[in-house]
Amino acid sequence: MQRSSWSRAASGSPKGRYWVQKGKAGNLLFSDIPANVIFKLTPDGQASVYLERSGYTKPDIWRVGMPFDNGKDQNDPQFSRFFNNGSNGLALDRQKRLVIASFAGRSIDRIEPNGKRTVLADNFEGKKFNGPNDIVVKKNGAIYFTDTFGGLRNGDKDRDLGLPYSAVFMVQNGNVARLTEDSATDSLSRPMKRSFTQTVAATCTSELTM
């Protein structure tokens, strides 16, 4: 797949890429975080909007999302700055419903067949998540995800800070459990991503050996 096949539609690099198999064909879903949109990309390179307002859904979107830029010098005419106000990780559950790490929305959401949005988890022990990022849904329905500071405009210094740390969590049947120790390292970094991968892999191994 060439970048040009989706770049006209997307404002940034695709995140949360998830292949949805449909018979012998399928399509790729991905989050465009700055645009706050989930796109659908077909094998022939046709991109269309799958879900608008995929992350933050309230009108005060100007207040949320950690800023980032395209890496160019600020004096460069090509310099651009964006905000992490859309969704990030995507997955499907066993009923083929889309499950979203809403990032700036600070929750794990599920899109029902009728289009309704159900919040599956938005806090741990009464403190709000700050930016759910990576996500995996296992066959038993358990949802594993990382929470980061990336959904907040000022990161861990934001006035609306919820949890004072990043960690890996699991939600199942409405119950949320923390699976890793508190970490001051945001899960946008490699160490946190490794922790997430290792945690999910460990649960898969334990299931296979039971």
C-alpha cells in the first residue's frame, strides 16, 4: 500500500490500523488523530470517512490533545502543528463491533450495530483515564489497553489530569483492572509499548498452557 493512496484524505500518519476481513476481501480501518476521524481504506486505495468525531466528541475540542508537529523547523513554511484530539487504537470484538481507544475522549468505547456509542470504561478507581492508546481485544472478550497522558493538552501537567501515572489496564464485564505498576513514562514511548506487548503476550501464553 502506497502512502499516496490515503494521504489525500488523512492529515497525519495512520494510527491504530486494523484489517477487517469480509469474505475474501476486506478493508483497513485507521485513526487520523488530528482530524478526529476513522478512515476506511479499500484494497484499491479508495479512502472514505468511516466515523467522524472518533475521539473527542464535545464542542470544546480546542482544549484537548497533546500538541505535536511534523518535525520541521518552526521557521520552515512547511511546518505544521497538530493536536492529538482523535481516536488511536482500534480493534473488533467477537461480535465484529468496533472497539476504540478514544485517546482525547479518555475512554474505551464500542460502536454498536445501530451506530450508538457505548462507553465501556473511562476511569480506574474513580480517576479518569488521560489518553487510552494501544488496544487489543481477546477471544474471551477481555480488552487490554494502555493509558497515556497524550489525550491532555498539557500532558501530566494538565488541569484536568486524572490518573497520575501511565499503565496497562484490562476491562471485562464492566470491571477495570490495572495490570502493570505505576509508570511515569508515557505509553507513547517504547518502554511502555514493550510493557503492553509483554503483558498481553503473557496472558495469551497462560491461556495456552492451562
